[in-house]
Amino acid sequence: MRFHFNLQARLIFIVLCSCVGVFSLKTNAIAFGRGDRGQLANGKTTYANPEPTPITNEIIVSNITAVAGGDELCSFFVSNGTVFYAGQVGLNFSLVPAPLIMGNYTPFIIAVAGGGSVHALLLSIENQVLSFCITEEHASCTPAIVFGRISSNYFLPAPLTDASGRLFDDTIDIIKISAGEYHSLLLSADGDVYSFGVNKFGQLGTGDGQDAQFPKRLFIQQTIISVSAGATHSVLLSQNGTVYTFGNNEQGQLGGMLCNY
């Protein structure tokens, strides 16, 4: 089944996650889909919302530069370097049907990624990656390897580290981030890919089947220009147009491409 939206406005970008879709327009932003936890940011908690409705925070709607969804739980927005959220996030875990400020960060945040119900990533204007736990509901059963850092509090966004606690990206310019259910992908300005998290299905692309608590560089003989982490699989796009896929292929999501671990 296919639907056509006549929005009468120019789309800037679209974002889809498990149960939510967001359209960012030149002067507004609209959302549709599941909204019982307030994740559509339209001021309501209606379960099914097939009609796109405006996001209710006037501060951010005309300045949204990045959007991400955390499975069916929540959504995140970046506006003028500030992170907003709607839905159920963090220790409070109360319904937030209209966007609230999650935090002001220095330097400014320019991107957000959240593909699952466990963790999300932020990318700063200085190419630093921060991770955090989305909900208390999953915190007790989520291994620390999902967050790519050493910490006693995963609910507060903090930079990725290596095993010694040193900042991971001190000398690496990360330009793109993507978060799956329990793993993450990072893309550097040099076209290198780094992954960390759970590797049960080979979704990290390391070829060893081992989980990685800290980012590991993948050895690919191509310059990569885009990365995307699915729930349990990953997709890379190289500069010459080659697509690499790896991870879970139960439903044929790897598409029979070059890599299938």
C-alpha cells in the first residue's frame, strides 16, 4: 500500500523509525504514526496518527537541523545546537507529548541518531560523538558495550572513550553517526568507518563475531561516504557507488550485496 502526502511546502528532510515518521519543512515540522507515549511531539498521546500533524514547540519548528526517533518510545530534535526530546526518555520516564529541552551543549550539537529503544548518539560541531541511555525501562538489561564509553551514569550524554578512558575521537573527525538497536556506526571525514556495540549477527562488520565496547575501525578498501545502522544489520555506501551490507539477514535485509557475515 502506498500513500501520497500533498504538503504544499518544500521538504528539507524526512526521518523514519520503527513507528514514527517526521517531515521537516522549510517553516515547520510535522509527524505521524504511533503517538501513545507523546513521541510525535504534537501535544497528544493518541496511539494511531495517520494524518501528519505539526510539532507544537514554536521555538524549534522553523530551525530544525536534525531529527531522530528512538524506536516507539521517543523522538529527538536539534535546533540551533540545542537538543529537544518528546516521548519517554531517561530516569523520569514520564510522558512528554511536546518537545522539551534535553540539554544545552557546548559545542553545539549538529546531529542526533537513535534507531532503537536503548541508546542514542549526538554529534557536535567539533566532530565529537556523545552517547546516552534513552530509558530506565531498558537500562537494567542493557550491557555497557552499547554506549561506547566508560561511565557510572549512562543517562547523561558523554563523549565516547577507549578502554583507558581517553576520548575516542581526539584525532578523528567524525562527520556522520547512526544508531541501531544495540550497535552504532561512525563515519570519519577520511571515509573510515568505526563500529561498536553488540555483534551477535555480525552487524559490527569486524568479521570476528565479538562484541565491542569501544569503537573499532573497519578495514574496507573503499572510501565510505554514508553509513546506516538497522536494528541488527548495517549498510555502507562507498564513493564509487558500491553498497556493503552485513549483519542479520533473516528477512533478506542484506539484499545479497558484497558483504554478509
